[in-house]
Amino acid sequence: MALLELSVVQFKNYAESRFQFDSGINCIVGDNGSGKTNLLDAIYYLAMTKSAFQAVDQQNIRQSDDFFRLEGVFEHEAQPFKIYCALQTGQKKIFKVENKPVERLSEHIGRVPLVLVKPDDSYQLNEGSEQRRAFFDHVMSQISQPYLNSLLRYNHALKQRNQLLKQFAEKHWVDHDLLTVYDQVLLTEGHSIAQARSEFMQTFEPVFVQFYRNIADKQEPISLTYASHFADPEFATAFKAARPKDLAMARTTQGIHKDDFGFALQGLPLKKFGSQGQQKSFAIALKLAQFEVLRQAKGEKPLLLLDDIFDKLDDKRIAKLMEMMASGTFGQVWMTDARPERSHKLLKKVTASKRFFYIRQGACEQVEQG
Ligand SMILES: Nc1ncnc2c1ncn2[C@@H]1O[C@H](COP(=O)(O)OP(=O)(O)OP(=O)(O)O)[C@@H](O)[C@H]1O
Ligand SMILES: [Mg+2]
């Protein structure tokens, strides 16, 4: 997969800019706040139908304007294709592939495999089980549409059931049959999601462990664990038995939304017992493993976006990444850096073709072939 051209109109701090990307490394440089991360986000947006940083969609529209538009010319197996996205204040987002509207945005996920490595990954992934579930769901959704569809149905049913539980608590009245309808969806979809997650971990973990060892250069006993209520073969009975508790708490207390993906170092939780360096290595290894499993599943290299990577990694890890770049592990790469001299120096040894984009106040001032 490759992104050849990108047009960014009134997206975040960009007025109107066009980019022609290198098929190798694209280095985005500029001062703090110039728009480097925003440019990566525009690419992410076209692949994922949303921003990686701004959850409120309308706030991706440039202040003082009332719409944004993104257009990308991608290439898949030597065939170029266009992805178009536009959002107008107060209106529904328009998404098109080759001028054909995408009916359901979820259908688009996975079309452009992409991995984004960002500075707060380590913090987020170690923070809470919700963020860890979100990471694995994000990876698995890019690989499997049925998984994503199950997840959407589950989340929809969960939302409805929780709303009902709240209403029943307020009104002191319960429609048990209605709850049973949602129970069925949660149990059926939950079962297939838990099974898929468990199977995915079998493939993902060895890849991850390999990357971690590579980066940390050590044989630390690290592991990923996966715990789900669905591991209990009698879970359907337990779920039904928990209804009085659910009614008392006014929320669904059991199911795959409570699954936990654990990160462990020598059998102990990484968050408590891992050093900051170990936590960072863990996060990078997770992202590189994401790259590798996506590559295997799609049979092509995902786009790789590295935001502020030089600033957050120590020299040893930067050297590792540079080694991987030099050895052709990655395909098309974007990286941002507020210090152009540093990226020029670090990329010198990498033989892949390079292009430098100098960004200033939401516009590209200069392009330089490296
Ligand atoms: N909707 C918007 N309209 C106008 N400006 C916006 C909008 N959203 C974000 N910005 C601006 O974009 C700028 C940040 O851009 P970005 O995060 O891409 O910077 P950066 O070059 O990555 O900086 P750093 O080196 O600090 O990471 C901020 O000044 C922010 O106010
Ligand atoms: Mg940035």
C-alpha cells in the first residue's frame, strides 16, 4: 500500500496544501505547533475515517472555516485509487472511494492498513484495560471485517441494555423480556469476539515477544495475557444470574467489555513493576507487532506513521529502528521531527529514498529530496 498524493483543505491548522509523497521515507519537519502531527492525522483520517487525536469530529475543521476536505491518491498493487473525505459543520461526514460513497464507514476500515506510533502510546497502553482493549480492537478490526461487525453489534446492544437498566432503576419497573433480547445479542456476539481475541493473541504474542527482545536486547520474560468472562464454559448461566446485580448497579457488569489484556514482566503487571524504559519498549514492540501481523494478514506493508519518535526514544531504540528501516522491514514511512538537522543526520545511513517536507504554520514551505 502506498499514498502518492494528499490534498488537505481546512483540516486543523491547514488552509490548503498538496503533498506528493516519496515511496520511501517522508520526513515532516517544522517547529512545535507548525502542523506536523496534523499532517499525519490527515493520513490516519483517510485510512480510519476518524482522527487519532481529536475525538470531536467537528473540531478537525479549521477554526474560522465551516468544512474540511481531504483527498488522497493511494496505490494498491500498482493500481491507483482515490479516497475522499469531507465534513461540513452540522452535517454528516462524506466518505468516498473512487467517487463512490462509502455507505457504512466501518466497511472502509482495513482498506488502507496503517500503523501509527505516537508519543503517548506507552502511557495510554499502560494506563487502563479500556485503552488496551481499544488497541487490540483497532488491530483486529483492520484485519477482520466480521470481527469489527460483531464488535459494533455488541457495543450497540450494550449501550441499549445499559440505557434500559438505567431507565428501569429510575422507574422502579423492569421489562425482563426486553432485557433478554439484548442478553442474546451480548452472549452470541460476545462469544465470537472472545474466541477471536483469544485466537488472535496466539498469533500476536510470539511476534510481539520477538520484537520486544529485539528492542530491549534482553531475554526478559515478558508476556501478554488475555482474560475473559467467556473463558468459563458456563458463562451464559452466570451472565443471566447476574441480572439482579446489573439492575442494582444500572449497568451490564459482565461480558467482553470487561475483558482484560494484561502486560506482564516476569509474571508481574508491567504498569506497577516495569521501569519507564521497559514500558516504552513494550509499547513500541506492540506497535511493531501490529505492523507485522497486519503485513502478514494483508500480504502488503502497512503505511507507517511515526510521530515524534526521535524525541521520545533513547539512542539505542532509535538505532534499532534505523536498522529496521535500513533493512527494508518497512515500506512507506512518515516521521515527524521538530529538529531537521537531527533527522537528516539519523537518516543519512538509511539507503531508502527520502523526502523532507518543511512545515510552517499549517503550510508546506519547502520540499527537499534527501
Ligand atoms: N481545528 C483547528 N483549527 C485551527 N488550528 C488547529 C485546529 N486543530 C488544531 N490546530 C492547531 O494545530 C497546531 C498543532 O499542530 P500539530 O500538533 O500538528 O503541531 P506539531 O507540528 O506536531 O507540533 P509539535 O512539534 O509540538 O508536536 C496547534 O497550534 C493547534 O492549535
Ligand atoms: Mg506533533
